Amino acid sequence: MLKEIIEKVQKKDQEIRDLGYMSAVLNWDQEVNMPPEGLEERARMLAYLGTKAHEITTSDEYGALLDEAEALVDELPQLERDRLKELRRDRNKAVKVPASFVEEYSKATSLAQHHWALARKENNFAAFAPHLEKIVQLSKDLAGYLGYEDHPYDALLDQYEPGMTSRKVQSVFEPLEIFLQDTITKLKPNLDKVSDEVLTRNFDAKKQEEFSKILMEHLKYPTSRGRLDASTHPFTTSLGYNDVRITTRYYEDFIQTSMMGTIHEAGHALYELGFAEELKGSALAEGTSLGMHESQSRFWENVLGRSYGFWTALYPKLQDLYPQLADVSQKDFVDALNVVKPSFIRVEADEVTYNLHLILRFRLEMALLDGSLAVTNLPQAWNEMFTKLLGITPPDDAHGVLQDVHWSIGALGYFPTYTIGTLYASQLAVAMEKDLGSLEELASKGDVQPVLDWLRAKVHVHGKRMGAEEIVTAATGEGLNPTHFMKYIQKKYSALYGVEL
Ligand code: MG
């Protein structure tokens, strides 16, 4: 009886997971290979798979199965209990939202995404505004269905960062904002001390791909369980427990984009590849939150990938591919990777200014959701706040409020997870150094295995069995804390720019 129920639950779980993986196959193909006219049919197939998974999750039969299993919870092995908890959480979320809403939301967001892309191209916010108004309204409705205590934002944020609240985010963002603004003020008169000119020499794209593969190997990202392709926007996707793929993009006049993109996405992939084998095929074989996911990508990309030691083994290989770097020292090359330059586009931002882009978005989203800011006034609010935070004013809306896809796909509440990830990355790095010694030294030995092993044991292996703050508390002795990131920035950029920060 017990065994039979466990097997039934496992089978359903696997079925739901497989539908997700099938969607991932179609999505990956759409981004990497599909000719443009395939779009309409592809959208229909993806909608079908999405509906199918939703149908299973919300069905009475599945609900009864979970009830039956829960009645036996005391007899279940721990893994099955954890699985059941996760499946119940997913079902609760799914049944709270009416099917008619899911359909309306899906239509509104696919329309909005289309009009956002046009509006950005034509630099015409007015054309996107009515769609964004609709999305804001639907997001408020969604928050109402999902439920919250303090602020509708909490319900939306919880989808991406379970357990996190807007109040907590605010309390972390406030000191961070003050610190970053102060840092930028001090760096400003010194910004021309470091240049990234060496990264803008002409770099053949084919060789960049070759180097990205060298990077993957260096990071212990196995091609037996993954692969690298090119796409307009870099991403990581799991097509199965043993099939985790990444993409990057190649700019011949700026080599940084492909290299750091590859390291970033490989960081995401290593997390997905590190879930314990026993979690395979279950709802627990997923990143525990987007913040934790981003902590992995940003750890590899910034903390390690922008350190001097990391390049000791790799830079000679890059120089072999590109003789135009023969006259550039390893130090000058890594300096260039760390240049600070206040700019308009979030995805191109450096480590110092990056989080100000996110603080801006968080504040605006909060105001849109509680009604204190109207969509029509959004561009003005964006430009004013941007000027205050970064000291420069966007020349137009394409370089301002229209730059990100997130709002058009309904992902309000998503942005803070990028900053949460950055902060977790620094916290984890501090704890790692206590165990392993200086990361600079370790990285310069050319073998990242001890680093990967540490992350595997402390973070990856748990999948969704532990929450993000629970994992970080177990690994570092405390929950989300911005202090470690601030110290990291202070130390690194004081040295680079020769100023007391
Ligand atoms: Mg990422």
C-alpha cells in the first residue's frame, strides 16, 4: 500500500517534470535554431504542454493522490516527505489561480511582449503603455489570488524567491544604495585611470567560441551533460537532469561579452548539474530560488572570473588564440574586465553600478503595484530616479524604461533576485575562504575542483530540499546580509582605482 502510493506519486511527479523538460527542448530550439516562421506553430505546441502540466497539477485525481500520501506522511522516508511538501506547494499555487485568469494572462503577456519589442525598436513608450497597464492590473489580480500579508509585491516576489518579502528587500537595499552611491562619487574623478580598450580590439568570433569551450572545460562543466550554443540573449536551460545547456553571444568588437557570458551561464549550469542523484525526476531537482541561482552564476563570473588568479592558467591560452593581446599583461587584461563605467543598460553594467539598476526597478515596481505611480508617468519617474542614482540621464526610453523584457512577460517581482544573488555570492565566498583559504591563491593554481566541491556540498546537492536563506545560513552562519558584498567592493575597487573607498 505505502510502496504503491509512493510509486504513484513519483510517477506523477516525473510526468509533470517531463512536460517541463519537453517545453525546454522546444524553447531551446526556438532560441537557438528555429527559422522565424516557425514561431506561430511553436507557440501553440508550448501552450499545449503548459496547459497539460497545469491540468495534471490541478486535477481532482492528483489532489486525491496527494491527500492519500499525506495521510501516510509519518511512514514516508524523508525524501518522499520533502517531495510531497513541494508538490503540495505547487498544487496550492496552481489551484488558487482560476483557469480563465491563466488564459487571459498568457494572452496579455504574449501580446505585450510583441508590442514591447516594437516599442523598444521604435523608442515609443506610448505604444507599450496600454499593454503595461494591463500587465500591472493582472499582476495585482495575481497577487490577490496567491495571497499576501503586507504588500501585493510579496506574493509576486515569492514566486521567484520563496519566503522573501519586500520589507526585507527594502531593509537590505537601503544601506546598499547609500554605500554604492558613495562609492561612485569617490570613484568618479578617477574613472579614467583604468581602461577596457584592450577588450575592444577585433576578436574573431570563431576563436571566441573556441575559448568559451576552453572556459567550460576549465570550470569542469562536462560536455557529456551539456553543450554551448549562440543566441541573442544568453541563457541556461535544463532539458533533463543530465542535459543542461548554455548559450552565449559573440561581439567581435568586445570580447568580454562572450567570455563572461559563458562563465555566468556555466555557473547556472553547474548548479543544475549538482543536484543529488536521488532528486532526479522530482520537483526537488531545481534551484531553490532565483536568487540562489544567480548567486552561483555571479560567483563564478565576478568573484572568481574577474579575479587575477583565475586568469593565470587561462590568459596564456587566450593570448595563443589572439596575438593582438601579446603586448597586454595579465594584470592589465583583468583590470580591463573590472572597469567601472556608469551606463544606461543593466546587462552591460559593472559590479559597482549593477545593483543600482535593480534598486531602481524594485522601487518603481513597488510604486506601480501600490498605485502611487501611474504607468503614463513611468518614463519620467525612471529618468529622474536613474539620474539621482547613477548621475547620468538616459537619452531616450529605449536606453531607459524600455530596455528589459521582464515587465512585458509579466515578471514583476523578479528583479530583486539579481541583487539577492549578488549578495549571496559574496557571503558564500567569505565562508568558502574560511574553509579553503584565499580564493585568489586557489584560483591561480588553475584547478577549480575544490571550489566546485565546496559549492556542491553546501548549495547544489540540496536542490529544493532547503530554502535559500536556510542554505545560506547553514553555509555561512547568517541569512541575507549586504555587508560582505560591500566589503568586497571596497577592497577590490580601492586597489584597482587607488582610492580609499
Ligand atoms: Mg543569470
